[in-house]
Amino acid sequence: MEPAARVMASADVDDAASVGAGTTVWHLAQVREDAVVGSNCIIGRGAYVGPGVRVGDNVKLQNYALVYEPAVLADGVFVGPAAVLTNDVYPRAVTPEGKLKTGDDWTAVGVTVGEGAAIGARAVCVAPVTIGKWALIAAGAVVTTDVPDFALIVGVPGRRIGWVGRAGEPLTALGDGRFSCPRTGEEYVESAGRLTQG
């Protein structure tokens, strides 16, 4: 039998949210209405999960990570401390007429993060973007375009400087578009700017 979810007394989990078995929601974290957090996750201190956000199993949201709706995080995703997944293409507090904007004055767009991908500390993913599976976004990077699977992204704006394997380590080039993981020995093949395991 899986252990029940554990929610610290100072955390704020809406009654309409769903938190899976074995998940821990730490102090001062907030999980909003209709959010779904999978099993065996860690929602760090002060982290924010917006209304309707979908979080898979075995996900880690580190302290003060901000995940705004309608983000979707697949299984095994890591979001580092103080990283932000945005949701507004043209952010403004007020309308052109000077009135405070409400939910009816804009359309939220989300960040989608593929299986096993990792987003480093204080990185910002500017919606709408898709982060491919097993990709690695370096600390402090600003992602403004879609990221392919296994890509290593750094800088502002983010750009690909290499490839990483499922272990998260940069791959070693073997020649002829082939790469190898120094930790696992798994091999990968690059073709047309995409990397596949093979």
C-alpha cells in the first residue's frame, strides 16, 4: 500500500486540488484549485502550482519554483529553485483603458515539459514553449522557443550548446552523428537537429 500524501500545516492545498499518494507538499507551498499533482512528488517550500496545472509522477518542484497555469509537467520532471514557468504572452496589470485586468482580459498559455526534463535554478520558461523529454535547461537560462528532446540549453535567450543523455550529463561525440553517455554508455543518434536514443 502506497503512503498517503503528506501536506505540511503551513502549506495551502485547495480542496479542489488532487495530490497523489506518497507526495509531500512542504511549508508555505500553494497548490491551487483543480491542479493535479501525481504520486511520489516533492513540492518544495514556497513553491506554487497554479489552477488546473498537471504534474506527473515522481516530479520535484524545488523551493520557490513557480508553475503557472496551464502548464503540464510529465513524469520525472525537475524544476529547480526559483525557476518560473510563465503563462502570459503580453503581460500587463491593466487594460489599455487603465482598468485592472481580470481573467477575462487575457488568455493563459502554458509551458509543457516532457518526461525526465530538468529546469535549472532561476531559469525562466516563457510560455508558450515545449521543453522536450530529458532536456536540460541550465540555471539562469531564459527559454523563449521550443526545446528538442535531450537538448542542453544555456544563456539569455536560451540556445542549444550540446546534448545530454537520460542521466543528465553532456554526451560524448563519437563521430558520424553518434553520441554516447559517459555515465551509462547509452548511445544516441543525431539527425536533422534532433537526437534519438539508439
